[in-house]
Amino acid sequence: MKVTAGEVAKSFGQFADRALVEPITITKYGREHLVLLSADEYARLKRRDRQVYRASEVPESLAKAIEAVEPSDASELLEQSLAGKNT
């Protein structure tokens, strides 16, 4: 749903309730400006955020978790295939 900033200013409660069901795109001067969405939807989107680190800045707990991962059988097959050792 798209509405103008003026419409939201006049009937915020109505649009806030509607945002619990679907995101509301708010336009300003005819252009998309903001999106009003539920706190649950915002939290869902935030969980999907990915963290990016420089190698020298990886937190120790994450580095240990990465070190503890064992390669799968599929990764060994890929390594062999890339090395030209088809089995």
C-alpha cells in the first residue's frame, strides 16, 4: 500500500494498524520516502542481516566456531574434481 506523508499525518493510527498486516510505503513529493512496518517484520528482517568482518577483526568466538567446522564428504569430492582427480 502506498500513501502520502500527508495522509499518514492525518490518520496515523489507521495506517499504523494497517502496517501490522502489510508494509505501508509513504511517499513525499511523489517519491517513495519511508516504509512503515510492524515491529515483528522489522525484527525478522534484522535477523537476516549479515555481519562482515575484516579477517583481523573477526571475533574470537566466531573464529573458534569456524575452526571447529569439519569439511563434508561433498567438499572432498569437489576438491578432487577441481584438482582433476575424478574418482
